[in-house]
Amino acid sequence: MPIRALIVDDNHSFLEAARVLLEREGLTVAGVALNGAEAVQQAERLRPNLVLVDISLGEESGIDLAQRLMEDGLVDGATVVLISTRSADEVVDLIAESPAAGFLPKAELSASAIREIVDGNSR
């Protein structure tokens, strides 16, 4: 099944760079959101099967957003992956507490890294 992604990050420049990178590598970026409210609207409208959520969304918590998206059924069957400029070692406790399927440092973001998480989550 093709991956249709929603990217949630409060940095507009990162959103655009991530969109270009992932689309160049064969993923479809169905939408982007700068905050939790936009993410909820986009998730309801687009029904992506992958949601990349920045752990830190300015004043908002990406962990809380990921949990809300999943608990409210807004991303039924979708894989939620947390992203951050920080390394996994720095956010290991946050990741463990989250409902997300995985974590990717932004510096390692790629379609192949995402596919590994998605494939591992579907087993």
C-alpha cells in the first residue's frame, strides 16, 4: 500500500524540506500542519496512513498530539512516528511513554527509514 503522509511540525522551513525530500524518495505527502489544531483538521480530512509528529510543537506537546490522534480515532490504522532534532538517547523516556510506532531524528529522515518503521509496525 502506498504511504500517504501527514507531517506535523511548527517549523515551516522544515515542513517544506521534509515534503520535498520524502516526495523525491517516492512517498506521497498528503498534507502538512504547523500545530495540533491543523493536524487534527488535516487528519480528519486526509486520513493519512502515516503521521510524522515533531515531539516539540512550540508550546504544544507532540506526544500529547500523537496520543490524541490515536485515541480519538483520527488516524485509525495509521502509523504515527515521532520526529525531533534531538537524538533518541535524549528523548528515550518520552518515546517510551508515547503511543507512537517509532522515532526518527530529523537528520535521519528518509523514505527508507520510514518504510522500516511502517513495515515493522505491520508485522
